[in-house]
Amino acid sequence: MDQQQIWDADAALRYDTPASGMFAPEVLGPTVDRLAELADGGRVLEFAIGTGRVAVPLAARGVPVTGVELSRPMLGQLRTKADETAIPVVVGDMATTRAPGEYTLVYLVYNTISNLLTQAEQVACFHNAARHLGPGGRFVIELWVPELRSLPPGQAATVGRSEPGYILLDTYDVLRQHVVSHHFTFDESGRRARLDRSPHRYIWPAELDLMAQLAGFRLESRHSDWTGSEFTAESPSHVSVYRLPEPGAGTS
């Protein structure tokens, strides 16, 4: 499954869910608050900016936002909310595409780094973030923690969510650290469903930290959510902030 095929015109039209899901105020508000704080008055770059779920409200706070986006249909949806002057976007992938200028913050939210399906591409993404940052610049990643403890021996799938009108089924290839998410959305009759699938390469937090080190970053903080809750062994996801060294800073 090619990412450009997944994020096609149909997906772009259905992506936004105003005031619900990842667009709910209790989800989006803390995300924007924390990113605005980490921007520290500087310019920011969003990898995989999509339809502007985060970028649009962040720009409305007065934070200068630039984006990188692979999908032209997703970018088309963003352009219904903000023009090129308000939020400039470079078309390309997050592992290699260079946006002009220097930034204080690069961010990658809502598990999107897992859309890169090889370890090499994920490492390249860290290096690409570092290329865009000045000394002391930060790279923020929001990512889920692999749920392999819920995968019994000999079973290749788990039910991620089950609620009226929707079921999420994840199938695992643990050898390659791949998971395919199968999203079943039922119609009003409950008899028919639309199936959407998306492939991912899951990353353990320790592996993510090593990728960061290879690109010259150090882990500055890790919390279980955008409000700063403690990250524990039971946390289903994390928000990790990586930082490049300041001039003259040690490596410890």
C-alpha cells in the first residue's frame, strides 16, 4: 500500500471530523498549547501537515508555521482553510524533503512517523528534522507504544477499538515490526461496512531514542500526553521532545 494511494482524494475529504476524535477540543487544545510553548517565539515546521488539523490553530496563535506534505489531496483540503501566504507548504516526503529557512521546532504528531515503513526511512526523518533546526532546536514526536502484550502467542491480530459503528483490527508482522490497521466503518443499517487500511512500522521508545542520538539529538522530556502526564509502563502513547545541543553544551 503506497502512502499516496492511501491519502487520496477520498481520504482527504473524509479526514476532518470537526469537534470529535482527534479534532475534539480536549485533544487538539493541549496539543496546540504545548507546541506554541515549545516554539518559544520562533518559526516551526510540521512534517506531514495534512489538512492542517494542528497547523491552522497554531498559526492562529501567531506562530509562523511551514509544512511538508506528500499528499496533494490532503494539501488541497488545507488550502480551503489557509493559503500559501498564511501557511507555506513544500510537497514531498518527511524523510528527505527540505523546506526553506531555519526553525526552532519541528514536530510530527499523531503517530505519523510510523507511516515510514523502514527503520532507515525513520532514521532519515530524524536527520531531516535536524537539518531544519538551529542549535538548541527541538523535534517533537507523538507516537503510540506498541501493544504486543495484548497479542497472544500464535495470534496475528488484535481488536484495537470496538464501538457502535466502528471496529479497528490490527494485524501484526512482528518480524518486520509492521502492523496494518483495518478500519471497519458501518453504515446506518449496520449490515455493510467500508474498509480502510493503513500500514505502519511500530517503534519502541528506546529505539526512537537511538534514532534521535544518531541525528545528534538528546531526549529532553517524555510524557504520556500533551498535558504533561507522567509516562509509565502502562502509557499507551507518548509525546517525546528531542533537542539539539546548544553552542558549547556538553554531550552528557
